[in-house]
Amino acid sequence: MSAPSERARLRRNARRAVYEADVIRDILDREMVCHVAYVADGEPRIVPTLYIRQGDRVYLHGNRQSALLRHMEAGGLVTMSVMLVDGVVVARSGFHCSMNYRSVTLYGRGQVVHGEAHRQVLDAFVEALVPGHLAQVRQPTAQELEATTAVALAIDECVAKVRTGGPVDDAGDLQADVWAGVLPLSRQVGEPQPAADLKEGVSLPEYLAAFRYPDAR
């Protein structure tokens, strides 16, 4: 990663800014959903979507008619945001109640992936979403591959923002009879729900029974 640009430089609460590549990669690897914002016809738009990281790039994919992907294919600028919420910070005043979190904001222009790399990226999405499942599923048809666009976005112009620790209360509030501290948050995987039309005799494989969301893997 290069030095932070003016666009990526965090100004408010700058002490929470992190520009180290290892920290940014780690945050990206602990989530699967991002929000991508762009401007089309003079209007702001934002799209929640899946992503994966490979090396110093993140990848998005979707239907080739997607307005977002067509915007990126044309070289349009986007902003991508990812956030992990680690806990609720309970303070003695409403003003200081907060959250512990780790986030990444990334700016850039996408590059469409073609050829064999395109197929490899789509396979990587399956493996990232459900580790172990790629070896079991039907392979995509030529029509399915043609209908799907994959776009790479360099992890270059970006910043992480991180808050950790307990509440930061005013000195005058410390003796208040109000509980203060942190409520840790985590994701839990529920009981698998088989498809209504699941073939009789097909049991839940071990790799699905062991599934964990990325931030808990």
C-alpha cells in the first residue's frame, strides 16, 4: 500500500486511523459483506454485496447487467466500506455510549476480470462463502459464466478505523450509580435448515456442520 491519500486520510478521531496493510487485510478477511457507493446520473447510490480478498485486491461479482458493475467496468470511481462490530460500549452518559468496531473504507476504480482468472474468482467466491463446498457443487455452465461479471478493486487508497476499550466517561460522572463497561458481540451460526426438496438420504456434511462466519474462523 502507498501512503494515504488526502481522500483516504482520516481527520476526525484521527487517533483511530490505521493505514497498515496487515490490519486492513485482517479486517477484510473477517467479513463477507460490504457496501459500495457510487454516483450515477448525478445521484448517490449504495449497494450491499458480497466480496472476497485475494492478495492486494478485493473482488466483487454479480449479474452482468448490474448497474454497479457496469459503472465499474466503465472506469467509474467507487467507495467500498466494511465494518465489524465487536461490542456495545455502555457509558455513564448517553453522550459517551458507543461501539467497539473495526472498519475499512476503500476508494478506487475497478478492473474487469477476464478469461481463466474470471472462472477462478467465481470459484473463490464459493469457497470463501462456504469453505469445502466447491468440491461438491455442479460446475458452472458457459452460460452462467457469461452472465456473471467479476471486478477487481486494488487495496491501495484506503484506511481502517478502529475503536477498542471501555467507556471514556467524564471525570464528574465516574461516581454515578450507573453500570458502565462493554457488552461483547459475536455471530452465532444457527441450526442448519435443509431445503424442502432435499433428496432423501442426503445428510449434512461435516464441513457444513463446522461452518463459522469468517470473524470466528
